[in-house]
Amino acid sequence: MAATIGLNASGPAVKQIQQMLNKAGVAKLPVSGEFDAKTQDAVKAFQKQQKVKPTGEVDGSLLKVMLEYQKMVAKEAAQDKKLAGAKLSEKQKQLAKTLRGRTDQLKKMRDQAAQSRAASDAIDKFIQQWQKTLAPIGDDAQLANVNLQNVMQQQQQAMQMMSNVSKKLHETTKSIISNMRA
């Protein structure tokens, strides 16, 4: 098989992929051997079902997942057929039904856990992005605070100088008035 099979590819490998997608229940594709847009959509649906990034292309690792999935489905079908053919008591039938229900529950829990991990990862990524965005703002705020403190210090110095000038002016005026009286 080529490294990646995608849109506009054709041949026996594409037929095999189409058959596997049909068995997986993600689509009802004609097994034409032509990798068209419907096949690409079915691949994306399978990738989403398997919690894999939906690229719409089949590479070696996805093909391996598809083969494993096909084996699992075949094994379950064989077990169901074996159970159906056997003469089971009502208690055994009820137990088999309960086990299938529990298996379905476990699969749903597995899927929910994967979704929860994905949501947690998305939240962590969102937080990291905001931290990156806010870090320079914090730095700018610190610089503005330092600048504000410098301006306030300069204003205090100017006020002190004005106060000193005012005192000197007052003393000079007082001295002039007392000299004029004398």
C-alpha cells in the first residue's frame, strides 16, 4: 500500500478500504475502487468514530486501526452466531444479553472518557493561549506602573521646589515690608 491513500486514488487497496468502511457501518459505498468524495467523507466519519484526526486520508496507521476494527466486528459476529446457534437456557440468554449491554456501556464510557480528555486538552490549550496573550500585557502594566511612579516622584519634587520658592518669597516679602516700615 502507498504511504497515504486519498482523493482520486484507485485500485484494489481502495476497494478493500471501501469494503471495510461499509462493514464499519459509517457509509454504504459502492465498492468501485475509486477514492471519491463519498469515500473521503466515510473515511473522515470512521476517523471521528475512532477518535482520530479526521483527514479523509488513509495512511498505514489508520489502515491498521481499520483492520483491527474489522477483526473485532468479525469476532463479535462470530460470538453472536455461536450464541444464537447454541441451545441456551433462559438464564444464559439473559446473562448474554446483560453482558452485551454492559459491553455497550463500557464502550460508551470509553468514548466519553476520550471526549473528556479531548475537552480537557482543548481547555488546557485555551488557557495556554490566554497566558501567552496576557503575559505581555502584564509586562506592559508593570512598565506603566514604574513610569507612573517616576512621574509622581517628579511631581513631588516640583511641589517641594514650589513650596521652597513660596517660603523664600514670603520671607523676602516680609523683609521688604519690615524695611519699608523702618
